[in-house]
Amino acid sequence: MATRTRRNTPQAANAENIIELVRSASRRGLYVGRNVKIGIVRGIIIGYNIARDGRYPGERFPLLVRTELGTGKFALNEVAKA
């Protein structure tokens, strides 16, 4: 039976995917402190969702955005620069 190293575990692969999503968001100009819009609602990016599990995992919803309606987790394609 081969032993698993940290690099080839499902958790490590998931973490690497989240890291790449954060980098992708940054390259698109979606960084912490950036004013954004979700549809017609304005907000500001307050952080990145690095959760691996749960209803809103970081792989699907990597951006944390504070809006006048509250704070939410959003996908990269849901958020536009304001």
C-alpha cells in the first residue's frame, strides 16, 4: 500500500484549485478592496472564500463581497468591476 504525500491527496488538489481561482480573480482585477457590481447591486470585495466543503465551497464561489444587501459568496462570472 503506497503512502500518500500531502501533494497528491484530494484535499491538496482542492486547495491548489482554490489558490488558482484566487490568482485568476486577481489577474482579472477582482482583488480585495475593489468596487464591484453583481447585476445592479454594488459591493466591495472583502476577501476570498477558501472553504473546501459546505454549501458554498471556494472552488465554485471564490469571492466574498459586501453589498448593501449583506455579505455573500460569488463566482467569478457573477461579479463585474464597477
